[in-house]
Amino acid sequence: MTSKESGTNGEARRESGASGEPGAAAAGRWSFDGTTPVHRMGFGAMQLAGPGVMGPPADRDQALAVLRRAVELGVDHIDTSHLYGPQVVNELIREALHPYPDGLVLATKVGARRDEAGNWLPADSPDELRAQVHDNLEQLDVPTLDLVNLRVVTETQQPDDSSIAARFEVLAELREQGMIKHLGLSNAGVAQLAEALTIAPVAQVQNAFNIVYRDDAPMVARCAGTGIAYVPFFPLGSAFGRLPLDRLSGVAARNGATERQVALAWLLHRAPCVLLIPGTASVAHLEQNVAAAGLTLTDQDRAELDAVGAPAAR
């Protein structure tokens, strides 16, 4: 399937045509667990906080404007967390968008905490997980969280093979109580996904993946084959180095696009289960990111872009 097609529990459908419909809708749709549809082009709100994802933004009005413009562009999937700020980004989302538009899906994550230096530390005891869910409910001012990811914190910040059963069971109980609609995993391995699926449905996996960093390709394939959304964080690099813009420039020039738009389009073409949440604190950058939803890559384009990643990482 192409980036203009989407899966709903294994079924494909076309949300927008090849004409490059403007806005997030041009990427097509995906439905979490077959019940909650979203456009495949979303928005990651982490960068709306201050430096190091700590404290308030330098320009609060600009941060609010970014959120409102995202919704105007058809974005209906916003990724956030009480960890961003901490709590700053959740409060920005509430101020900018509450009462929330019909169909807007807010995805958050729990399982970690921030110290005064901004480090990301595990906070995943049953009591801590319950408290974090309540914090997100209160900060976002919603009766039910649309989607909660269990963030698996490791020393290396890479997925490991530790058991997540006890942690995921806590979230599954909160889901049964009606506090959470959908569950997901963040920074998780294939074995951990399999373990979670024995406890409750998993709507999405959120791991590091982009045109350069492809170590998580087996998880992308697993999600594609099981009807689970795959949401790559750092889709434009960042934590894994800068994008090799010179190697993307040829495809970008042929398509009248920027190199970063091409990198986002490559992800959308990778598998129909891939949903994007590129983040920014700039309205102009937001508009460029969302415009990538309408970019259709040719076979030649994709072959050139596939060659950008190191062979061992594909």
C-alpha cells in the first residue's frame, strides 16, 4: 500500500487521492484498535516546552499558535506527556484547544519522571503509574485518556528484554476502569510487545526510527503484520544525528520539496501502519511538516532513499 492508504484492523482504505490534498488528511487514515480513526500525519508536542524539554516555552503565544494551527491543518493526533516541562506541554494543550474538537486524539505516556537536571528516570511502580495517569487526566482536563503509552526506561535509552508485565497490567486495570481508552508501548522490544499482548490490546508502539536509524525495522514489520500502529519518534533525526541532507537533495528537487519533507514522506511510504508526529515550536516549520503528507514518492525516489540507510540498519 502507498502512503495514501491506511489500515483498519488489517483492512485497507483510501482517505485521500493522489492529487495531494492539502493538510494532514493527505496522508490517509489509521484507526487505533479499529475504533479511533486519526490522520497518519500528527504532531508531537514535546518541543513546545523550554530547552531540554524543561520549563515554559520562550514564546508562549507562539506555542499556543502552533497547536491551534496544527488543528486547522487537520491534525487530529497530538502526542504529549506530563513529562514535558514537566506538565507545561499538557497545560499548553489545554489552554490552546480545550474544549477539544471532536475527533482529536491526545496520546500521552507514563513510566518515567524528570529530575531537576532534566534527566529521564524510571517511575513505574504501580502507585507511580496510577498517579501519572491521574496527573495527565487532570492536566489535560479529560475524563478518559485516549491513548497511554508505557514508556520503558532503560539505562541505554534503547529497548531491552526485561519483563513489562507487572507495569502493563496496572495500565490494563486502569483501562478496564474507563480511565484509558487505548494502550501503547514506547521504547519497547518485540518480546515486550508480545508479552503486553497477552495482557491487553496494544494500539501502538512508539520507538526510534527514521530514514537513517533503522534498527527497529523488525518492530515496524511486526506492527504492520498485526494491525498495530507504529509511531517513530525523532522522525527527522535529532537524537541519532542529523539527516544527510545532501543525500536527500536529489529526490527533494525532483518533487519540489525540502529534504526534511522527503524524509517524512519516506516514513509514510515505509508501511501503512506508520503514523508521524514530527514536532516543532514554529508555525512555519509545522506547515512544512504537514505538507509532506501530500508528497507521493516514485519507485525511483524510494530506491534512492532506501539506499541512504546503512545496510546493517535496514
